[in-house]
Amino acid sequence: MIKKFSAEGFLLLVILIMGSLQNVVAQEFEHTLWDKLLTRHVVAVDGGSATAVDYLGMLKDRAQLQNYLDKLSTLSQQDFDRMNANSQLALLINAYNAATVDLILSIYPELESIRDLGGFFSSPWKKEFISLLGEKYSLDDIEHKMIRGSGRYHDPRIHFALNCASISCPPLRAQAYLGDQLDAQLEQQTRLFLSNSNHNRSAAGRLEISSIFKWYRKDFEQGWKGINSLNEFLVVYADAMKLSPDLIQGLINNTIEIDFMDYDWGLNAKN
């Protein structure tokens, strides 16, 4: 038997359906514009364990980049809050990386490092120029407050996804991050960075690793997947780093010497 609805009941049903559709739409933000720019202008180097950016190409397509950033600026806090945690985190990573590229382009090619955009009393990471969720944010705000400081995202692998436009940074991925692919994307980025001997390597019975592990050591020791120390994290990824059994045992026994490599802030530009 077909159930009949009153006018009021039909209106209520329409409202409920529209509300459900709105929630579905809000689950993922459209990152196609950014994805196309990355595919076009990020090139693999070092056998794919690193990337370089064609900033001249990006500069020619800067209008498309700014179009993407403008789209991000229209996202409300309410719509952001409707997203699941992975979609939120993917969006924040993309926003950070896209804004960093746009910051470089603001004076490119008249710079050799992102640090050239700062001064003695200023930092490029503290400049509030990113329009997001109805506010103006800096790169530091996105990384340290919205991601690391939010209490919602406890994944240390974000340090291998956020790109600071520098040679010693983990590579800028040639693909936008997406909520439904985020775990696999972060895992791949982590393994790529750890496998690159320019950033992490063993030498004479000790380890030389990126200064990222020194600056953000606490993030790797907060219980993600049961990992409570930097040594434990490195053991989990020993295969990516091609560590010998002796080095792995040294990490387990906490008897191995670990040095942190100098950071190269030179621009990650395609030659």
C-alpha cells in the first residue's frame, strides 16, 4: 500500500533529504584544480624518492592556483566541521602546500630560498595571508594550530606531506591529498622520504637522519599505532631505510648513535 503524505509531511521529508545530501556533499572538498597543477609541474628526481617543482610552469598557471586558493577561501567552518577527520586533514595539507607554492611565486624567480621571503624580524611561516574558514591564517597556524595543535589528528606522517619548498623537505607529492586515500598517501610519502639517503642514512654503525625528527620528536612519540619513541618509529620503517639487523637491534636496545643532518633550505626548484 502506498503511504500518503500531508503537505507538511512532504515538506519535512524534502528538508530531511536535502539535509542528508548536504552532509554527503560536505564530506569531501574538490581538489581537482590543485591536483592538475601538481601533476603538470612536479617532477620526480632521485629515482622517485624526491621531487622538484617547475616554478616557471607554476608561474604561468598561477591564475589556476589562485582559483584553487579562492575556492578554499569560500569553505565555511560549518562545512569543514561536517567533514570526516581524514577529509579535513587532506584539505589542510593541500591548503598548506598550495599556499607555500603561491608564496614562492610571489617573487619568483628572485629568490633562492623560502627564507628570502622573511627578514631579521619576520618569518615567511608567520605571515597571515591564507584565507580559510572565514579567517586569515599563516603557514604556522595551519601546521602547528590547526593540524598539530587541534587534538584531532595524531598522525606523525603529516611531517612527510607538508612541504616547505626546500631541498631537505620531504617531497611535494605530485598528487592532491584526498580523504579516502589519505592513509595510503601518507604511508607512501613516509617510505619515500625515509628511503632517500640524502635525508636519512646509516653510516659507520650509526644513523644520520633528517632534522625533522629532532624538531618534531614528540610527535613521533605520542602513541601513534602504539609507537612511543623515535627508535620504535625507525624500527617500524627499517625496511624503507634498508637498515641492517645490527642497526635494528641497536635501535631496539637504544644503543645506537643517532645524528641529525643539516637542513638545506635551498629552493626545491626543477633545474
